[in-house]
Amino acid sequence: MTIDDYFKEIDTAVQKCMNDDISNQDYVEQLTSNDIEKSKKIINIRKELLSPSDYERLGGYLAIGFFTNFESSERMSLFLFMFDIGNLLVVRRLKERFRVYDRSLKIFSKDGNLFDCIREKPNSEKDLELIDTKFLNNVQYSEVFERNGYYYQIEPFLNPAIFTLCKQNFKDSPIYIRLDPTKAYSSCPLFKINEAILIPANPN
């Protein structure tokens, strides 16, 4: 395996993680369990790139019970492979979340008619960014919405309470929300736990 092949493996791993909605750790654990030959090739090329700072930085990870079937430098190589995947995965998933809506996104994989609920511009074209909440059911004043038995979440960059606040303050106005385009659930996902503190104004 060459260094170019190694980077191709990272791309392949990232795509697999996105398609199967798994973590980089899950991917590497599956790889080391199911394909030892490929794992060894990845380890060998990544070992060549290990630096003294890597040994200092990753020494603590050896105490964790991952990849224990391998010796220490091989385990470090696997951790670095996992982190290489994770770094690119964060960027790819972030980019995916900012895409304009289109039917190929996971959010429309369960209920294709959800696409018809996207906000329309004055010229009747869809803006491909926000969804009209009149077609959605909010679940227990949370960040979760339901439609036709499928569940969706508000885009994670938004305050999860934003819909409830808008509903309370703008009862007679249409409300449009950005839902996370990378997720669609067949059962209700866990709610986020949020904490808020009210602090009296300082008169001084």
C-alpha cells in the first residue's frame, strides 16, 4: 500500500461512515475484526509516518482497551488512522448539513412527500433551505418533529428551543425551520437535556 492508497482508504472509510451512519471508531473496529489483511496494510503504511510527538500524544490511548490484539506501535497506527478518518468525517458531515435540500438527502429517505413541505418563495419556487412547520408535529416542545410516523431534528447549530419560543411569541405567523438534512428516524430519538439559568439584572 502506498501513501496515495492510504488516503484513498480514508476517503472510502469516510463515505462508509456517512452512508451507514456509523462513527470512525465503529468503522476501524469492524475493519480490524473483518479484514485483517487490509488492516495490516493500513498499519504498515501509517507506522512509517509515526513521529516522536505521536508516541507522546498517543501514549495514554494505549491504556484504553481498543485494538488489544495488536502490539503498541500497531495500535498507535490504528488510533491515528481512526483520527485521520474522524478529522475528514467532521468536515464532510458539516458540509453535508449546509447543503440545500434535495431529494437525495437522508431527511427525505423515509417520507418523500416531506420535500413538498419546503418553504416557497414569492415566485412559487422552493427555497430549498427551510421547512414549513404547519406540516410537522412538534414532539413535547423539544427539538424533535414528527410527520407520518417518522422523526426529524432541528439543525444542531440552532437553539433547540427556538421553535417553542417562536410559537409562543408569533402565534399567528407561519414558522419555518431548518431540519438536520442528514438524519431521519423511524422511532423517536432521545431528546437533548438543556439547562437554563435566570439571573436577576444587576441594578448597578
